[in-house]
Amino acid sequence: MVVIPLFLQSTVGLKGEVEATAAFAVWLEHLTGATMLEQFPDVSHYLKAWDELTAAALSPAASERFIRDLAEDIT
């Protein structure tokens, strides 16, 4: 698990849950249902967004510290 800064979701245009598979498909869950994208021109936008999000995410160790610190702050 890694922490992705919340402000980045709007930066890359992600508003719902996104899952990109190795077969170049994206499953989107949204308020009115779900959509599967399978055409590479559509999927490529999500692959780029995923790359940007994972590059900006904290490392697993830093994410764990961040979550631990937040938990300590609220207890």
C-alpha cells in the first residue's frame, strides 16, 4: 500500500476507482455503474495517469510512517 497525495487526483483527472490490467483494459466504477475500456487510445490516458500517480506516491515505508503518524494524531 502507498499513499498518493489527495490533490493529485484532480491533477490527473481521476475521480473514481481505476484499475488497469496487463491486458490493457480499464475498469471504472462510478456513481451510475461501471464501464470497461479496452481500446488502447482510451486506456492509454489511464496508464499515463497511473504512471503520474505512482511516481508521486510515497514509498511503502514512507506511506506506513505517514499513516502511523496520522493515527497517532487522532488518538
